[in-house]
Amino acid sequence: GKPEIGVELCDHLGIDNGQEYIYADPENDCYSNLALNSGWNTMIRPATAFRFKDRFSQPGSMKSLFEVLGKWKDAVYIPPKLEQS
């Protein structure tokens, strides 16, 4: 995505020095060329379900998940391409 959105996202999530860790791809070339997993197909894969199972069964792991999800509830960012959402 755009660099200014990356800065806004880092501020929202409280990531110090986010510019050192987040890669901005305004033209979306990297995402497209890497052909990363995306869309609903990613969510319905068996690996995703097993990862959720692992997360639910580990002591204390839900705390970190809820902490991360709590930050995302107020973040609304539209990805450059629909299939990335």
C-alpha cells in the first residue's frame, strides 16, 4: 500500500519505528509478483483451521490474540486490490 497509510497504521497499532519494519508498495508490484495467499481460499484451507486449533489450545495464547484483534477493531484500511482483503 501507500507509505502514508503505513505510517497511519503504525501509529494506530503503536508500532515504534514502524518505518524500519513495514514495506510500502504503492504500485502493489511486490504483492502481485510474490503471488501471496489471499482471499477466501486462504481462510478455508485446512492449515488455517489447524492453526486456529493450536492457538486455542495453548495456555495464554488467546490473550495475545485478543490484544492484537482489539487494536484492529478500529482500524479500517482498504487494500490496494480486492483479492487482498
